[in-house]
Amino acid sequence: MGKWIITFAIVFTLITTAGLTYFYYLIINEEYEAEEAALREVLAETEMSHGEVHDVYRGEETVYTISDENEAQLFFFTFEDGVLAEVDEDELLSRSQIREVFTEQNETTSLRSIRLGYDNVPVFEVTYDLNDGRYGFDYYDAENGERIKRYRLNRERSS
């Protein structure tokens, strides 16, 4: 009887692990395919011959930031509207400059990520943890570093 329980536990663990791995692969593969499709669309709509997906910004729509091979031009793309804008990268602030702006305004937070996106203008989305346990999202104009909007969200707390 004990061997059957051990065998069942091992088989159950293997099947569960295989299933979770398969679903993880499906999700990651779907993201990768969407990025590749966005890149193909931008290459078709522009004179660019090679490019790379820089960032994926999930605002009201998913916006793909795609750079040319020299990383001199950035294209902001959605599947619904096509290329939203084309911007010279040197017209925008760098991530390190945005990090400095953020740090000057928020001394007591832990920075999580900085993502370039597009919300009527090129924006940087800065995500961070607050000391009181909440998440923060600040949006900065990528051309001048001015904060456009700020959101603070509570984390779920388990009882």
C-alpha cells in the first residue's frame, strides 16, 4: 500500500510539473510571438531593415517600443493603430536621467523598473515599492522629465 502512495505522489508531481511547464511555455511563447509580430509590422511600415523590441508598455493599449539597428530611431507601435510615433532617441531622456529625477523626488522608495512607452507622448513608466507596503507607478514625459501622473496601489493582505 505504501509503494502505491509513493508511486502516485511521484506520478502526480511529474504530471503537475509538466503541465505547469507547458502553460508557462504557452504564455511566454505568446508574448514572444506578439513582440515578433510587432517588429515585422514596423519593418513593413517603415524604411527600417532591422530592428529590436526595446520595451512593452501596457497602458490603455499595449505599446511596443522598437528601435532601429543603430538605436537612433524609436518607433512606438500598437496593433490597432500601427506606428504611433517615430522619435530620435537623443531627443529623449535616458533611463539613468529618469532614475535621477525619480530619486530626487522619492528618497524612501525601492525602484522596481523603468519602461519606455507611449501615452499621447513618449513616457517613462517607473514602478516602485513604497515603505508602507504599497506599489507606486509614476509616469514621466520622456522628453523633459516632468511627472505626468502618479498612481499608488495597495497590496493584497492575507489574513
